[in-house]
Amino acid sequence: MSVLEQIKALENGKGIQHLLDSAYMIFNNPLYMVDSYYNLIAASDFPAGIPALSVLKNTGTFSLQQKENMVKAGIFDIIANAKKPLLLGKKENWNHTLITGAIVNRDNKLIGQMTMHEYYTPFNTESLAAFEALIEKITYEIRDYDYFTKLSIKFFESTVNKLLDKTTQNTEVHHSQARIIRQGFEKYLYVAVVGTERNNISENVHRSRLEYFRGLLKTIYKFYRYAIYLDKIVILMSSKNKDFHEALPLGGDYDIFKVNNLFVGVSRSFEDIYEFSMHYDQAVKALNDGKKDHDSERVFLY
């Protein structure tokens, strides 16, 4: 049997580790899978000759220096934007040829990546197709794994908090990871922030109310992404239109905000996810300025 046929013949239902161990025997090259936080999910045997993989296996994640090297080599961006597995040659700060590809969950959300290093056996014309077949096997394997169905939601909130936290270090790494949350959106992005009157409500109760309102909004506006940062709900929206009045990402009926005593600030449109923080600030300013003299209005544009 060819390598491709052997990969296609692998049996599902025994877990990711089984698939990677089996693929290691077929490809005769080391493989690993990490989630979107770059935490190790499973790995085949690693040769001692790849120090970065030894760190990954021993600590469960890449070192900060390794992540920075991936940013410099453009690997974060390549993976975030690639629809198919890619063969990547040696780059500055990256010493091995490798094949890497995105892993998606059953909702087609990017939740991790799988990588194979060319170490024992040289890649050939069949390697890429066989690797893609292995990704399909893993995608099928994890379709009902709770962890992966919820991961994209948690990853979005975690990434938003890192992007907006002014004390966060190594923002270059976080911005590159943010490319993942850019996927699936239209050309123009908007940041909206949703706030409500807190009054004397305690921190825990206020957080619970924000969680409730986030769930409520998600049932109405299903195609946006939601996070909670400080005392506000943060929404990432998109549209084909640059002008909010044409795009109307929140729809024309704002009764849901009036009934629940919610106020919304919306940023100007933008295209580069690197500008998320700046447009969040715009949305907050629109919200705060609008609330001063809202005159029954609930949605305020920057």
C-alpha cells in the first residue's frame, strides 16, 4: 500500500494519540498537534535532534522564544490564512522543512494545527496529500470532543483580553495569534462594546449579568464573536460595507437594547486585526459620549 492508502486506512475511534503514533510509523517522521493556544494535545516520538520539540514535549507548549521565532518566520500568519496543508522550507529561526496544516472543529472553526518535521525520511510528492488525509482523520476523530467544540469561543475571549490588556508583554505574538480570529469574517470589521448601568451591583453579580446578556445577544446576532473585557461585552462584527449605515451589522431593530437597558458603542470600520485595540477605544468613546446625552438612543457610532 502507498503512504496515502495506509493513512486513509487508519481506524478512527481510538483517539488522536493513536492516529499520530500510527502516522509516525507510516511517514517515519515526527508529528505533533497543538491547540490554538499552542498547548500540546498529542505527539509521536520526538528525536533528540530537534530541541524545540523536546521543549514542547517536556513543558506542553512552545517556549516564548520559539513563539517569537515562529512570528519572525511568518509561520503563525501562514497557518492562520492557509486553507490547505503547506510544505514550508527552512526559514530564518526555523531549522527544518515541515508540513503543517490547520485543524478545525465541526463548526469549521480553527482550533489548532498539526505539524510534521522532515527528519528521518525525505518528503516526496505524496507526503502532502497523505498529510491532508491524516488531518481529515483527526477532524473526524474530534467532531464530538467537548473541548474542541468550545475552544474557539474561549480562544476568542482570551485573545481579546490579551490584545486589550495594556500590561501584556510580547504583543507581537498575541497579534499573530489574533490572525486566527480574523478568519471567516467579511472584508470590513467593526468593534462594538455593550455596557449597562452597574449602580451598586457587586463585581460577581455584574459579571453574571454580562454573561447572561452575552448569551442573549448571541441568540439574536449569531454570526459575531463575543468576549467580556472588564465591565463590557466586546463584539467583533464584519460586513462587506465600509459604512455602518449601509452595513447595519446590528440590524435595524434596537428594542432588545432598550428593554434590557443596554448601551452600545460602535467603532469605525477597519480591515487589519492588528488595529483591534485602537478600534475598541473608539467604540468605548462612542459609548461613553453617547450615554451622556442619549435621548432614548441606544446605539452610538464613533
